[in-house]
Amino acid sequence: MKKLLAILMVLMLVLSACSLAFAGEKEDKWAEDNGLNLDEPMDELYEKAKAEGKLVIYTISSRTQKVANAFNEAYPGIEVEVHDISSGTLKDQFVTEYNGGRHNADIIHSKEQVGEYTFEIFGKGMLHNYEPASIFGNVPESYLTLTPLMLELNLWFYNTEVYDACPITSWWDLTKEEWRGKVVYQDAAKNDAYCAPLTAMVQHADEMAADYERVFGEPIKLAADEPNAGYAFIKRFLANNPIMASGSDEVIELVGAKGQEKPPVGYSSSVKLRKAADGYAINYGPEKMSVSNGIPALNFVGIANECEHPNAAKLFIKFWLGGEDGKGAGYAPLVSLGSWSVRPENPNAEGNLDLNDIPLWEIDFDYIYNNIEDVRDYWIAHRN
């Protein structure tokens, strides 16, 4: 009986593996059959898209409707349906519909920072990349893990009424007594965008250790509960009583409110620089931040497997990235302070720093996906 059960278990594992392999082949074949590996001219795609007549987009940005409006003017005859869905809801909604056999969406636009989409959605063939050379030929390969739309960053903000330049130049500055209770962060236990850079910091612990020695003039001495310099930063940062904000807007409000004598610094989304127009005395100082400002948040687009309008989806993505010269009307709604295209042909917002001047770690979704929960647990264990 035991031998029979063992044989049955082996057979089940083999059948399961074969099923997964077959599913992957099936999804790859759909992508190839629908030309996701081709680089068709936009006028040819337009003729095919008109025959489909419609396009459905799930997006995390209200600006996508502006792109759709411009697309309708350039390519009449294709109905574009835009669903603006919160980032916390979009993934679950898409997966639920997909697993239920409902292929409602053609394009998914969301944000990747911790590897969930990479391994759980793209890795299972639910979404496909579409990266024709006419659009992405000059994009650095490190940004092509998922089809990139634009990058946003988290950066350190400071109060411009009090400081002429950013008063911190290293993450280790935040562990000094002078910044006790004067740093605004968000709870990494609840917010992946704040846990991901800490995970990258653990990955780059050697760089953190070298920077510690630069800042303090001596090699770091690790305590028994500090596995490396990245973890040591987390523990010592939390011991310095940072202020935990509930969101990026609150970070900016605490940092940039006018009339403060000793305002805090705060880590917030780069797009919040536009709140300076609302009366907040804010700027960010990423160029001198050592050893890195963190990792980018990648706004990506994907074409849903077995979607109903693949040619319209391909045409829209090309249009969204500014067309074949990068200057078209599709990318214009995305040009704003605090967001960057990874496509060099696209225009950059006036006042934006050059992305190449901002110290960043390359995105390593594999490392973050496999280690973020350990970092989160460590944060929770040392949080006050």
C-alpha cells in the first residue's frame, strides 16, 4: 500500500508538471500567433485594430483617459474603454476575472516594485510583454524585465524655507542624534514601496558598510542581531524614532509646512514635488544621496493573454510610448515632474533632473520577491 501511494504521488507530480509546461506552451503560442513578437508598422496595426473595433484598459492612472482621448483623435473607429482602478485592487480583479475565464481587459497598466507581477502574473503567462524594437530599441536592457511605461521614485524631501540644499547626504545620517524624531517614513510592515528599498539595502550590504565607514570614519561593528549592514541600518534607523506617516501626502505636509524652525526630512513619491505649487516649501535632493536613493517603481504595461483585441492593444502601447519617434501625443500626458521615461526619445518634464544623475540601485525583482518578507519581519521585530 505504501509503495502504491508513493507511485501515485509521483504520478500526480509528473502530471502537474506536464500540465504547467503545456499551459506555458499554450500561452506562448497565443502570444506568437497574435504577433506580440513582431514589430508591425502602426498604419498596418491600425487596419487590424479597426477590424477589432474596441480596446479595454485597466489602469492605475487617471491620466490614461487623456491618452485614450488623444488616441481616439489619431485613430478613429476604435472604442477605447478605460477603467481607472486602484493599485491595491487591480491585480486581484484581473486575476479573479482571468481565472474565471473572463478576458475583459486587453491592456493592464500597473506598478511593479516587489516582483509580484513579474513572477505571479507574467511568469504564469497571464500577461505578456510587448517590446517592439522601433519603440524600445534604445531602452536599457535592465528596464525591459516588464514592458516599461515610465519610472517613479521615492526620494528624500526637505524644507526649502530652512535649508538651501538637502541636509542629508547618506541614509546613515538618519541614524544620528541630530535627526532623532525628525525623519518621516511610512511603515514598511504595511507599505511595499517602503519595504522594497530596505530589501535592496540588505542586498547591497557591502555598499552600506562602506558608506558607514565614510560617514563615521570607522568600520561598522555589527551587533549579534544585525546580520549585515543593511539590517543594521534598519535597526538603528528605527531606534532613532522616525515619524510614521500614513501616506505620501502626509509626508509632504509634515516636511513642507511653512513656518517651521526644525522641520523633518521625509521619504516620499517623487511625483509629490508638484505639491510645491500648493504652497508647500519642498524639494528633493537625490543627486548627493549615498549610496543610493533606493530603487525605481516601474510603471509597466502588459497585454492580457487571450484578450479580445490584441492588435488594438499593440497599437495603443506604441502610441502611448510616443509613437515610433517618441514625440507623439500619446506620451504627452505622462510628462510631469517626478516621473521619467526610460525611452530616451520621449520628452522630459521641465525641471526634472536627468535620471542618469540620480543614484539608484538596479531593479532586482528576483531578490526582492524572495527576501522582502524576511526584511519586513526584521522591521516589525525592531519597530518601536
